[in-house]
Amino acid sequence: MSYSPQTNKNGRLNHLLTIEGLTRKYIIEILDHANRFLSFGDTILLKNFPILKGRCVFNIFFENSTRTSSTFEIAARRLSADVMKLNITGSSSSKGESLLDTIDNLIAMQADMFVVRHSCSGAVNLIAEHVNRVSPNIQVLNAGDGCHSHPTQALLDMYTIRLFKKNFRNLRVAIIGDISHSRVARSDIWALSILGVPEIRVIAPMTLLPVDIEEMGVTVYSDLSNGLKDVDVVIVLRLQNERISSPVLPSAQEYFKFYGLTEEAMGNCSENAIVLHPGPMNRGVEIDSKVADSASSVILKQVTFGIAIRMAVMDILHQEKSEKDNGYG
């Protein structure tokens, strides 16, 4: 693992900013650690863990979120942390205060951990680099930055895939949709590659593909039926309308006609293929309701696993900080 703002000199996590650069061993460690917070494989334990008791976690969302914000808050509270939610629309940043001035004010409030979502790619890295300089006791978790990265979403996707498919090394995985504007797509591709998935496919119209996507080791398909042939895992993405600056599709109806995941399209997949979606779902645009609600769908399971994964990451970061404070980092 090479140096980055997220790792210490021993290659352990100071922050979690991106999947890129993590080792397979470290990702598996995080997935295994999440098991501690699950009962019978798919139900969050009701018991509270005193791991972060007395610690203050700031949820700083410069971009709207429901699932990610809620699951991070639930995860922190289950670890007994004090949780502060920053209302950005009513904060000084909406009045012209700079990003780092906002962060400095939060540092002055004695925060222990920042969970940050931002619409600009790289903003969370900037915050982590600043924190490393001025207050290295604070840890930063990336809850999604622009089109760049969403590491905990990728980790919960990997947890879900491993639970249902057991072995990454024999899988065909297809990602359908707005690859160009999706931080989830990038993070999932990195994670799947690191974990040894031999065949990763992306399926999308050319207008929704980044020009360098094949450099990430994926196979590109423009035809849905061919792209889904014999795949074991289907990850469906929504159209990132808030990040699309000019029209890239004739209409949502046209998109669904050629790229919507229907029961007929699922017939091209391998037997017992599973369907994932990071949410929020647009039924009738990227996925048909019959598929979303079918036995193949593990979409609601992903939400549950997201809480456990975020608990695991917070716990691991806390352990790393404790070791550093004791002179072992």
C-alpha cells in the first residue's frame, strides 16, 4: 500500500478516503470485522457497543443524502458515539465561508471523526490533508465525493457479494448505467479488481462511459443482452442527473428500453444471479419493479450491511488511533 493521506507509515488507515491503494488483505479484514456487528448473517444486533463512547462524530454532508447519512448516524450511535449532524444549508459555508474555514471551526468543537460527503471530487482528500497538518487526532471518512469515490458503498457491496457468492475469484460481474458520473462504479471496480474478480463488465451507452474506462481493466458492452450473458452479479446504477451538465440521452423512457434491467434481461444472466443497487432506485428508468422486488434482489440487504460495514470501519479507525496514541503507529 503506497503512501496517501489515508494511510500511516505502516500502511494502516488514518482515514478512509478511497478503495484505491488498499490491499486485498485489508479489504477482507474490514469485511470480516463487519461480521462482529451482525447476527445470523443478515440482522444488525440490537446491542450497543461502547467502542466510541465519549467520542464525537460529525456528519458533514455538503450534498443531500438519505441512506448514507442515516446509516452512518445509526452506525456511530450503535458504537455509542455522540453524533453531530451539520446542516450545511444553514451553515456559514452557505454564506461564503471557505471549506477549510468551516472544517477549522468544527475542529475547534473537539471533533474526533468527520464523515464527509461533498459534490466536488477530491474535496474529502483536501480535508484529510488539512486535518493531518493541523489536528492529526481527527479521522476522516469519505461518504462520497463528486464522481470520484464512495469507499464504504464499495465495501458493503463487496460484503453483499461475498455473502451470497462466497468466492470472488470465479465471478462475472456487470455494472450497468451511468458509469461516467458514478463514484460507486469507480469504487466497485477498484474493489472487485483488488479482490481478484476475473471478469468485470460495464454496460452503458457511449455517452455515459468515461473515455479511459478500459484502463481500469473492465470490458465494455453497449448491448445489454450481450453484457449480461452468464454474469453472476449485476450492479445497477441510477442516472446521476445532478452531475450531468448537458443532455446525454434522448429520454428516460428510451434509456429504460435499451438499458433497463427487466425480467427478460435477467434471463441472460447465470442461474442464481443477484442484483445490487446503491440507491436511490428509479423504478422504470434503470430497473423494473419486478426485478427490484424479486428473489434475485439483495438491495435491502445492502442497506443493512451498510450499517455493519460503517461500524466496522469506524471501529478499525478507532483502533488505529488508539495504537498510534500508545506509540505503536
